[in-house]
Amino acid sequence: MFESLKHKVAIEFTREGFQVHYTHWGYKKYDFGMKWSEISTVYAIQTDPVTLELWFVAFDGKEGKTNEEMDGWKMLLEKLPCELKGFDIRSVDEAVRNLNTPFLSWGKPIDSLAEQSASTLRG
């Protein structure tokens, strides 16, 4: 009976990034999406004994969180090393063993930042 009141969350993928959608109206304000190209940093953190999260930070300061309870979590873990070259999947395992300690999983390489700044100046 109360199953329909629980919020369900799905991570959906596009060619350019991903979207997180909450199906319960009360949680819609937490919906977010990011393009792979706008992500500057990814952290893995075990926030409590049963919840592993990935925190995404974009260049404009926008943030979003995903966790292992969400539909699409396994696919996200498979896609991240392909979409964010150098993504450290070991940081996710390390976070599981260290409660409330964020581990840097990925950061935009310096040369990519320099190229992005140069194209903005030219543009």
C-alpha cells in the first residue's frame, strides 16, 4: 500500500551525460542532470554504514549526488571510466572502508582546463 509513496530514483543516460529523476512529486526538487563535459570533480563517499554516494561538482558550482540505491547505479559505475578518462574506480572501494571520508575519484586534467579557457577567450 505505501510502496507508491516511497520515492524511487533513476539515473538515466544521454549521449552527453546523465539525469537523475525522482518519481515521487515531493522529491522532484532534487532532480538534476550533468553533461560529461561540465563535470570538474567527482568524489566517492560512504555517508553511513549502508549508503555509498558519488558527488559530482560542475565548473559552475552546480552539485549533484548519486547513490547505490538508485536504479542505474551499476551502469553509472561502468560508464564513468569511459566518459571521464582516468576515473579511479578504486576510490569507490576505498570509500566503502572509510566512513564519511570523501575520496577524489576524478578531477578535470589541468591541460583540459587550459584548453577550455583558451577556447572561451577565442570564442
